[in-house]
Amino acid sequence: MKGEVEAAVVSIRENTQEGTARINLRWEGTHQISDFALDKLGKVLNSEGETEHSGWAIVELPVQASVGKVLPLLKEAK
């Protein structure tokens, strides 16, 4: 991760019965999960912050991410 400008995918749990995956993210700095380009993961159905530096997104399968992928900040969040 590049300091406070990216969020990293730390885990992916697929739920094939529901056709979704839960993607856990981690970042540095004072950001909300909505500050990051979650659309790069695929079709996001829901997302929520868990702690000051982590959160998750529920994404419709197929997921366009793998562990270690980084998501940039949205321009308006900088």
C-alpha cells in the first residue's frame, strides 16, 4: 500500500449459494470505506467500515479482485 492513498484486499470469502463474495479491506489514514474505488472489485451490493482502518464489501460474483489488490482513493476523497 502507498501510505494513505490505497486500500488493500486482505481476504475474500465466496458464498456461491448467494452468488456473492465478502471482500475485507484495510487502509491507513483517516478514511471511510466509501472513500475508495470499490467499483474496481466488481458490482458492489453493500459495504461497511468495521474499524478506523478496515471494512468490507459484498460483491456479486465473479469478483474482480485477489488478495493483495489495492484500490485507489476516489478523487473527491483526497
